[in-house]
Amino acid sequence: MIENMQKLLKNMTRKNKVILSAVGVCLLGTGTAYGTYEATKETVTVNINGKTENIRTHADTIQDLFNDLELDIRDEDYISPSKNAKIQDNMKIMYKSAIPVQLTINDERRTIWTTAQTVEELLSKENITTSEHDVIKPSLNTKITKNMKLNIQEAVPITLKVGSTEKQVWSTSTTVADFLKEQNITLNELDKVEPDLSQKLKENDQVMVTRVEKVTDVVEEPVAFQVVQQKDKNLEKGQQKVIQNGEKGMVKKHYEVILENGKEVARKLIKSETEKESVDKIVAVGTKAPQQSTTVSRGTTSTAKEFYVVATAYTGSCNGCSGKTSTGFNLKANPDAKVIAVDPNVIPLGSKVYVEGYGYAIAADTGSKIKGKRIDVFFPNASSAYRWGRKQVKVRVLK
């Protein structure tokens, strides 16, 4: 009997329990001692993980009570009142043990012990801030279960440029390929993407898609005709006659054209097709020696000098021109005058001449480029001079 009592007393709480020694204590009766011990206990209601029990105890604090109940308490567990609170009769005590949750934020993994009811409550208790663009799996209203896997992928701002269109978007994709898929961007075979599709994305990166097209462009281009000269002994030397007019041909060229964002960046000729053959221009060139002509004046016979020269045209209003000839003749004051510039060694100044296609004129001017059988014919305006151009004409020196 004494051994059983000692064992019972050893199981009582450490503080405020009455230790009855089997030696030196006069036992009036085991029933009386036990009744006194039980009468000093406090009655408490304890809810442990949803299960409620009424317990009589000599524990001094809630922590002592939990020690007696052999509960393994973690800092993350929920205890109300606090574990240091003094035990009082009829006290209601709430205990909920924390459970582990496997949390992954981006690539960082850790285990969280929590008593939260839902994912949203857990994030709030852990001071984890999320944005509307983040991806949270499972959803915020999901109930927490033991060893649940909670994944949060934080969205970052990315600049997306497709062709000429640019915009800012939020993304949780890890690579460029995933990002384009997320944005519903379909790539064509020739399109270019920067950076590479396998590149991992980070905050404020730029993804650029260049739209590339290969098209065929068909262009019609004229083909110049050739000028063929044929000698003609019936024409005087220096004279020409068109026997057959030339006609331009036409060729169709097929080009392979590369377009980037609608702009041409490369062009390659694939093939050419002749649509129309060109027709040569045939010109007869005289080879017959010119004949000298004779004039009769008052019964005497004189011979006029004739020869071919290269004739160009000029005006009196060109840049740097004084408007006066080398002999002092004022061209600006006499716009209708017929004057030519000559090489005095070939045609003496003051000579009266007849120029084929120009008419009668006076050799009254010289020029630095007028050497040998070459003349410059005067016109009052530039348009007339341009129309004359450069040609070979016959000149007859009258005197």
C-alpha cells in the first residue's frame, strides 16, 4: 500500500503538490490523504487540435500542464492563453499544433510551420506580399494541409517588342520561349528573337521579335538598243543618215526580297525573262570626199572654202561671261546676231561664214577650248543652246 501511494505522488505536478513521506508520517488512512490531494486540484477545459477534454490538475502554469500531458510544443504552435499564464479553476485553454508546409518562392524553397487555416492567412502571417500578376498555386482560399506544397512565382516587368509594336507586360515565365507562349506570340519560320529562346528572363529585360518575310518582286526593266553604223560611199564624209530607228527591249526580272518588319533589307536576282527584244538603230555614215564649190562675182571666179567642224553652242549670259566677244561685239545688246567663236588659225576673225543648220554668221569670237576644226555658235538663251547640243556640221567660209 505504501509503495502504491509513493508512486501516485511521484506522478503529481512538481509545484504545490503535497509530498507525503511513508517514513515519519502517521497515516490515519489512505482514503483521507488521497481525498485531500484531489480536493486541491483545479478543473480546466483543454481543446487540443479540435478535441476538448476536462482535466483536473495541480499544474501552476499552462506550460506545466502541457509538460504533464507530454505535449511537444513548438514556437509556431497556437496557445491561448499564453503558455506562461497561471492555471485557474474553470479556465478554458486552446492549443493547436503547427503543421509543415513546403513553400517555394521562385527558385527558393523552405519549410514553414503554421497554424493558418488558408493559403491567404499563411501569407499574411508570414508577411509575404504578392501582386495581382503573381502566380500562386494552390489558390489563396485553399485550406492548409500537412506537408502541402505551396508555390509562388513572382511576376517581373518585361518590355515586349513585336515588329513596330512595343508594350510593357508582367510575366512569371522563366525563359524567353515560355514568355512568348504566355503572351500568345506565334513565331514564323524566319522570324528573329532576341535574346535567344532558351535565355532566362530577369526584371526589366527586353524581348524583341523581328518579323521576317521572304517575298518575290517582279520588275520590268527596259533594255537600251544598240547603235550600228554602216559606211555609205554615197554620203559625203561627216554626214549621217538614219536607216532604221532603234526600239528599246523589255526584260522581266524576278527578285527574292527579304523584309524585316515590313522594310526591305536584302534583294537577290533569281531569274530574268526577255519580254521583248530590242531593235538596233542603224545609221549610215558618209565616206564620200566633199566637193569644193565655186562662186562667180562680176565675171571673176572664186573658190569658197568648205569643211566639216564639230559645233557646240554658247550664250552671252553664262557664269563668268562678260557678254562681249573677243573682238568687242556686245552679244547681250544684240541677241539676234549670228556669231560664232573660231580658232583664228582655221577661220580668220571677221570672216563671213555659212554654218549648216545655223545660217550665215560672222566669226567674231574665240574660246580657250575652240581649237582646230571646232566652232561655238551663239544663241540668245540657254534653252536654244541646249537644243543645239554638239554636232558635226559643214562650214563654208565665204570671205
